[in-house]
Amino acid sequence: MSLSNQRIVYLNGAYLPENEAVIPIKDQGFKYGDGVFDTTRTFGHKIFKLHEHLERFEKSLKYLNLDPGLSIKELARITEEVVARNLPLLNSGDDYWVTQRVTRGLTGDDNEAWPDWPNATVIIECTPLPLASRAKYYRDGIQIITPSIRRVAPEMASPRAKTHNYLNFVLGDLEVEAQNSDALSVLLDKNGNLAEGKGSNIFLIKDEKLVTPKEKYVLPGVSREVVIELSKILEYEIKEDDIDLFDAYNADEAFITSTSFCICPVQSLNGRHLKAAEVPGPITTQLINSYIELVGFDWYSQYLSKL
């Protein structure tokens, strides 16, 4: 790949082609998962809720006591610049994931070979969304499986911080993939209630009432918050609560939310189809349409166009 066709990455003060963005092998983020990140997306090449994502990013940084040496305003400016530099490489019908990442860099004797490396490694980059590989989920609905792996408990490490420690999600995905390569995992919490997937929150609908897991046990997604607000506007009752598999198997509809998925309907949970005759169900469809109207971009059709 020529340099002119490479995406540009921000790394510690410099804008570099991806293959020149080199990080020491002893960086704490690589050695120990000692870092945090946040990710938003573009809609029609415009970044969605960057301020809200960076506010959450700042909370994760404070939780790990990480100092990127940049203000939220500066991170926003750099993020906008990274996207602007990479837009010429993006097809008109595609969009980007946009990610900020900070690790603790090098500590102690680890910086001997890299004496000028800063105390924190700061990366901002973007990647095309996997629209084609996910398109089938919007046509058929997602098959969800709950693996044996549980979500990290709040008293161990807060799920509300978006850290590099995603090993329980990775193990959950591997277990589910071995059973059904078309399914996605949603982990249970330590009490056996639904928690979240790797980068996704889950909602159930029963008797025109919505419920989603308590924030204490999950990362409070920005799209999760959008759906909560849209549900209130549409005058549906919505609450955060413990949701066990009995509740899930008796749900009328279900969907997941995330920055990239937005709202994606669920077809089945552990092989059990939900009650709604069609996917997406009627309330999920209302929320999808409201979300499209909110962002001013038909992301649902964007996914379906890749079938």
C-alpha cells in the first residue's frame, strides 16, 4: 500500500501513516492492558456525539488515574483533524469508527530503550465500519448467546470504565463462535443477570415496557442513553433493572445498542425466538426510525445496502 493510500493516525503529537505509528513493546497498554479508550462513529462522514464520548473517556481516564496531557477540547480538535485527513480514503457510502486511546506508556526501567517516550501514549485513529459483515443482522436480527464467561464484577474493576481489559469479552466471543459463528455474545453478570456484549448494551421489551441492565454492571453506552431518551419521548416506560434469563425468554422484542450498531434487532436468545412475529418488532422499529431522524442519516438502510 502506498503512503497516499494509508490512513493517518495521531500518535503523541504527530500525524503519521498507520505503518509508521510504532509503539514500544514494553508500553503498559501492551504489557498489562493498562489503558483506556473510547469510540464513536461518523454518520454521512460527520462525527456523532463526540463531546459525549469524550466526557465518558475523561471519566475512564480519571478512574485509571491516567493523564494524556491534553484537554478534552484538544482531543476533540485532534479527532476532527484525523477524520478530515482520512475522509478522502473513504467510499461515499461508508463511514468510520473513530477511536481515542491512552495508555500509561513506559514506566520504570522500561523506558531505557525509548528515553524520550512520554509517560502516556496517546493514539487517535479511525477505521471503516464493518457494514458488509453486519448487514445480515439488520435483515434477520442477531442471534444472541450467553456464554459461561461472566462480566467482570463492579467490586473487581468497574464495568463503567472503558479499559483495554476486554479478555472476558474475548473469551465469551470465542465460546459463542465455537457454537454458532453467526451469533454474538452477551455476558451475564456475577448474579446471573444479563450484562452486556463487547461494546454493546441490550434492551428487552415486554408489554410495551422497556428494560435494560443497571449501569452499575455495564458500560453506559452513549447509544444506550440515546435510546432511553427516545423511549421517553415516545412515551414508553423504561427502567434499568436486573434481567435474568426468565425475563429474556419471555420478552416480546429485544435489541442491542452501540455506537456502531446504533439499534440492531435481536432474533433469538440462546436459540429461543422472541415473541414478535417480525424482526424488528413494532417498538424496535419505532425506535430505529426515531434514531434515524435524530441523527439525520439512514444508517439502517446503509447497512442493508451492503447485502
